[in-house]
Amino acid sequence: MSALTGLYKEITRCQSCKLAETRNKVVPGEGPEDASLFFIGEAPGWNEDQQGRPFIGQAGAFLEHLLSLINLTRDRVYIANVIKCRPPENRDPMLPEIQSCQKWLDLQIEIVKPKMIITLGRYSLARYFPGESIGKTHGKARVQDGVIYYPMYHPAAALHQNKLRKTIEMDMLEIPGLLSQTEKTAEVPAEVRQLNLF
Ligand code: SF4
């Protein structure tokens, strides 16, 4: 059994917060164990809760479109959410729920060891860029411990505000360049490395 498969078994048994009482299916996340790109959304919605898979439905279709802009398909990237169970009526996740669920996302990232973590929307932004606004930070990468952190709007935002569609597409198109820039920089000795992707 792979490390991720073992982890999924544990996550699907999780009762660490109240969402365990109302969920239909746990949505752990999915993708290859060696994915370079790790996308983190917010929480499962109705469709995801029915199928146990992240980013199904319209937001998922738009994410697939975004990936196609950089010649990727969803099976080549890792996709997860900040919390693994659907909040009732699609309400916002609550802080205790996010805190209870954090361990699972940490373990997924530990196993996959992605080169780039892309936060989608406010809740995953808050995890890595606390106190910052998505309007100001989207599309601006930062590097820490060799990992690129890159905030983007949630794909669902484009479904509600058509004017954001182009912005999200432009941010997605930056990803290949950021990855290759970091890979080139990693070949330079640390003492002469000066990486600034802001
Ligand atoms: S949301 Fe996370 S912490 Fe809460 S029951 Fe589901 S898996 Fe467990």
C-alpha cells in the first residue's frame, strides 16, 4: 500500500470535528504521490461530498480548463482542500474545523513533497499568508525552504465574477515560468543564490 493510500484510509475514518456527523463522503484529495504541483482549495461542496473527490462540478471544470492552459491534466497534479468534509449548506469552514483538519493536509504535503503549493481562495491563502488579502497577493510567488508558495483566486470565483476569469487564467500561465526559474536557481550554490519571486 502506498503512503497516500494508507493515509486516505485514516482520513476517511476521521471523527475529529463535527463535520463528521453531517458529511456523506470524506474528500481526502487526489493526485500522484510525486506531483510537482499541489493545489489547495477550500472545502468539499455538494458534488464532492457525493463522490468523495475534490473539485467536481463547475469549479472543477474550470480548474481543468486552467490546467489545460499550461498543458496539464488533473491526473498530473495533486488536488486537495483545507478541510476534508463538507460544511452543511456549503457554509464557510470554521476555525476549529480547519485546525482539526490541518494534520491531514500537512501529512499529504509531507508525502508528496511538491515543488509548488498553489493556494486557491481565501482559506488556503490564510494558511500560508495569514492576514493577507487575495486581491493583493494573488499571482505573487514566494519561496520558502525550496518550495514555491503561490496564491490564486479560487476557480469558483470566476463563476461568480466573470471579470476574474482572465485574472485567474493569467496567474495560471505564470506557473511554468516560476517552476523553471526555481529549478535553475536550485542549481546555483546556496551561498550565491538570491531568489526573489515577489
Ligand atoms: S473535516 Fe477534517 S477533521 Fe473534520 S471530520 Fe472531516 S477529516 Fe476529520
